[in-house]
Amino acid sequence: MNFKNHHQKKRFGQHWLVNNLILEKIKEVAELEEKDFILEIGPGRGALTSKLLDSKISRLHAIELDEDLIDLLNNKFRNDKNFSLQQGDILSTNLDSINKKITKVIANIPYNITGPILDIFVGRLGIISKNNYNKIIFLMQKDVVDRILAKDGNTNAGAMSVRMQLISNIRRICDVPPSSFDPPPKVFSTLVVFEPLRPEMRLDIKLEKYLDKLLRISFNSRRKMIRNTLNSILSAEEIEKLSESSQICFNSRPQDISINKWIKLAEACIKITNKNQ
Ligand SMILES: C[S@@+](CC[C@H](N)C(=O)[O-])C[C@H]1O[C@@H](n2cnc3c(N)ncnc32)[C@H](O)[C@@H]1O
């Protein structure tokens, strides 16, 4: 079998990236160095893999779910000593033996598993990350990136925007039309770079955990004023006191509150809760 008669599988999100300019852009954004150990999720037919291997790097380890692609990929890169391949599901692969060495994670990600991939690789608010990646470069759905990057006051702003912006620096590189893929997906994509914050740059873990809870409660009822959602964790009297002492307008809806105000609100709530104990 060769790549041409490999049967493309929709259920694995197989949309090959065929636009050379975008392949080049990914490589440029990756700023590859000799010391880089790259993890590539879903190499597919190896178009991006080839580009990345065409640089001086220490290693590229790829994890591909589709068994039918394994021999083809191993054959394609058989002369490349920096290349290694593992068949498996990225969501359940144990990366412990290489995780500390990986410097960059790069992928044109299968869209059906975007959420869990972000959780594993970029991390989660309220959870200390064991990863040490300095860059994560993903080609992913534009609408998800719009939500991740949304600022307060924007209709796309949500718990996800605040959570992701609190744990990582995030840069949109460019939007990519469906015509850049074969077959074209139904939606636009975006090339995005995450630089996860080092543990010492993150908020205190207890504060992060509280913020996570606060965001969940508030955005579960995004049409309600926060005055009316906070009543599940604070008494009416405490809410009144807080709304007078803090600079936060309690008649705001959650999507209109800035990240700094979320932090201030969480700190104030923790103080009240501690006093009550
Ligand atoms: C959007 S395609 C990208 C392929 C190739 N990197 C490219 O840019 O043309 C996604 C790739 O991820 C693979 N894949 C899907 N689910 C996966 C999973 N859970 N673990 C590892 N690879 C997966 C698919 O088989 C496919 O090769």
C-alpha cells in the first residue's frame, strides 16, 4: 500500500494539510533549534513531519492513531535517524518516559478531540502542570481560538477564555481557509501558539482552584447578573458588602468581567470564606 491508496478516515479527523505556505509558516513559527525535541500529534501522511524534519532538531516523536499509516510513515522516514513513531491514541498514551525532554508540541489536530488535547498539553486552571513545553503550536478550529482569545465585553468571552488566558500566553498567527486541506473541512482553522506559563508565573494554586469554581458557577448562567449567581456560595449580606467594597459591578454578566476583576473577586470571596470558618 502507498499513501495514495490509503483509505482516508473521517472519524479520525483526517484532513491533510496541503497548503505549502501554511506548512512553511508552522515551521517558521516553531523557531526550531538543535536542542528541540518535538512531539507531533497525528502525523497523517507526514507532510508537516517532513517540513519539521528538514531542520536541525534533536528528535521528532510522532503519535498516530491510524494503524494503516504506520508502515507508510516508517518507510517514508526510514533514513531519518531523528524520527520515531508510535501507534496509539494521544489521549491515552503514557508520555512519562519522554515528557520532560519534549520542548515543543506541534500538530494539525484532529478537531473531534480538541478539548481533551488542550487539557493535556496546555493544561488546566487549578492543576499544577508536569509539562515543560516552551511552545505548543496547533492548527485548530477558528471558532475555538476565537473563544479562547476573547476579551471581556466580547460575545465569545466565556469561562474557557479566562481559564486559558490565565495559564498560557496565546498568539493567533493566521486564519486558514478550508481550501488548504484535503478534503476541506466545513469550518475555518487558525494557527495558534500557546506558551504555557511557568509554575512560578501562575497564580497561587488555591486561588486558581477557587477561580475555576467561580467561573463554572457564573458562566453556567451567563445571562444572569453575577449578583444572582454568587448566591450559591455567598449570603445576600456578603454579596451586598462585597459589591460595596470591591470595584466590581455586581449587576454585570460574567462575559463583561475582566480577568483582573475575576482574580480580585476570587480573592475577596476566599477572604470571606476564611473569616466564616
Ligand atoms: C487533521 S489530520 C493531520 C494530519 C497531518 N499532520 C497533516 O497535517 O496533514 C489529524 C491526524 O491525527 C490522527 N489522529 C486522530 N485521532 C488521533 C488520536 N486520538 N491520537 C493520535 N492521532 C490521532 C489522524 O489519523 C490524522 O492523521
